[in-house]
Amino acid sequence: MLPNTGKLAGCTLFITGASRGIGKAIALKAAKDGANIVIAAKTTSAHPKLPGTIYTAAEEIEAAGGKALPCIVDVRDEQQISNAVEKAVEKFGGIDILVNNASAISLTNTLETPTKRVDLMMSVNTRGTYLTSKACIPFLKKSKIAHILNLSPPLNLNPLWFKQHCAYTIAKYGMSMCVLGMAEEFRGEIAVNALWPRTAIHTAAMDMLGGSGIESQCRKVDIIADAAYSIFRKPKNFTGNFVIDENILKEEGIKNFDVYAIKPGHPLLPDFFLDDLPDEVTKKMESHGAIPAFKEGKQDTKPKQRSGPVEETFRIVKESLSDDVVKATQAVYQFELSGDDGGTWFLDLKHKGGSVGFGEPAERADVVMSMSTEDFVKMFSGKLKPTMAFMLGKLKIKGNMALAIKLERLMNQMNAKL
């Protein structure tokens, strides 16, 4: 991990969304230097699924050696931003670094994203970043350090990253466009950069998005905190960069990245918006059972005889069924497969002994999965992991996500035989 140097002692950081997760991790890293931290976030009482408030974060920052100023800030509210900036300047004498970390996410397609959710993402991600930057810039101009850091991705215009969650991508890229514009506008006065992780980062929000088991494929928030710290130590002429955490830490001499892994040695889930080589990303997307969209099943009493790789896959699956597998799973799965050897198939892991076949199951499926026959065979043989298939739009699901995850565990057991 990157050691602290004391460089940020006495500096004031204004961090949005700093009550938990990545924002708090960056705050704690700076606090170890003796920095002043303005916690600009809206959580004042503990959330049942998202632990941490601006007050508990303040306690941790003080314990780490920093000074904290918790401020109630919803970045959609310009007045709350202005009030927090005013308090920060009054208490600490200025602002040296702004971290635009607050963000809203909904990984839904156009027809499934309510207008209210679109407005939230645009208001928090793009507008909130813009307004907070605008409020802090007059004070940043007076600082010798003067950095703005947005937690946002490189501007990758590959349509892949728009097709499944267009509104989120637009909102997130709005933060990146602030970097592009402001870096040029304030060149020589304020360094403006973006930071984005190479892999998924484990936070409470990631648990909610990815479900149980996702953490083993993630890195700790520490890697983002270390990367941000590295950026803060650079001069003002380091500006307009879209930094990837792993890359900048390699430049710092970090070689062992296992220290950042939740589960060292386990395959990591690549983050969104990075596709240096899309095929490589697909291979690396080693994962768990996040799965999307489908159709509900009816009855088909006369399964047809089929031949080909899909039929062979189901044959091997059938040979692996047992009462123990059925008892542990208790679900009926339906597969809507397109392409050669496609059609509707089912896997019944609810009734005695289990069964497979062509056609719809005898009772309504608990989970329905849609994909191509080629991707189906790849998934069951371990060559394509469900999370990557989902992110690339190759796999869609409707139904019980917990039961979908159970199926992935079964797939993992099948891999050796397939």
C-alpha cells in the first residue's frame, strides 16, 4: 500500500459523499497526514443497509489524526453546498482539494428507468459535481495545492456502455466532461482530474447492486484512497487526466496488488467503461450470479428430442442431478435460447430427483434467463461468467435473483464435466 508522507498536513479537503465507502476512505487516508476534512453528505442517521453517517465518519477522521467538519449536504441543493463551503472556509481558512464523489446509480435500460430516477442521476452526478466545483473554485484558486478530483470514468464512447444503462452512463460521463472542460478552463490555477477503478470496489452500495458473494471479486476501497492520495501529491500541471487506480499506483512502485483484494488470488470483476480489449474484459469478468430479464413459463407436456451442444449440456447437467442438489436449490429455471439449437428449455431443481428438457416447465419458472445458445454453453462450461454476460447484455433475467445465484453455484460444479 502507498505510505503516507505528511504532504496533506493542514490541507482542507471538501469531499462529497464522505460518510461511507470510497469518499470516507479518501478522507481517512488524508486524515492520517493531519488534514482537515469537510464531510459533505446527507446521511445524518444510520441507514438499515448503508451504515455510516456524517457524524460517525467525523469520529473516525478525528481518530485517524485529522480534523473533521460534518456538513449536511444534498448536492442537488445549491444552497446546502454554498452553506457547507462557507462553513469550511470559516473553520479551516480555505479549501485546497475538492473530491466529487457523491453519485447515484441505476443500471436499467431506457424503458425501465423511471423519470424520477433519471432526474436523480443527472442531478447528483452531473449537476451536483458542476455546482460543487463552481462553489469551491474561488477558494481553490487561492490554494497552493488546488486539486479537483472527480470519481468518474474515462470518456469511452463504445456503444456497449450505453445500451444497457444509457441514463447512468450519460450522468456519469457528465462528471467526466466537467474534468475535460474545467481542466482546460483553469489550467495553471487548479488541477482537475478523474479517477476510476480498474476493478469493482467493495462498498455497501456494491453489496446492494451485486448481491451476496460479490465481495470476493472486488478490491478494497483502500486502492482508490491510495490512488487519490498519489494524485493530490502531484503539481497543478498534472491536470486533465483520466486516471485508472492501478496504473497510477504502478507508477508509484506498487507491485503487489493482492494487498488490495478482498480475497487475494480470486478473479476480479472489471469495472464499467473500460474495454481496452473487449474480448479480454469478457474473459476477465469472473463472477457471480447477477442475471437480468425474461418471460414467464407455461406448460409443455411433450418435450422435443434435440441434438447439438445445448442438448449435450443439458444431458451432462441431468447426469449431475441428485436429491441433494434439488433439496439445496428448490427452484425451477427456464431458458429462452436464441440461435441454432435454441428455443425454450427448462431445468427443474424443485421436485424429486430434478429434471431437464426442451419446452416450458410444468409449473411457472422461478427464474427465466434469455441468451444465445452459444453463450449458454459458454456459461455452463465456465468460459463466460454470468456477471460479465449480464453487463454486456448477453444475459437477461426475470425472477428471483437469489435463486439465480444458486444456479451459478451449480454451474461452477458443472464446469469440470463440461
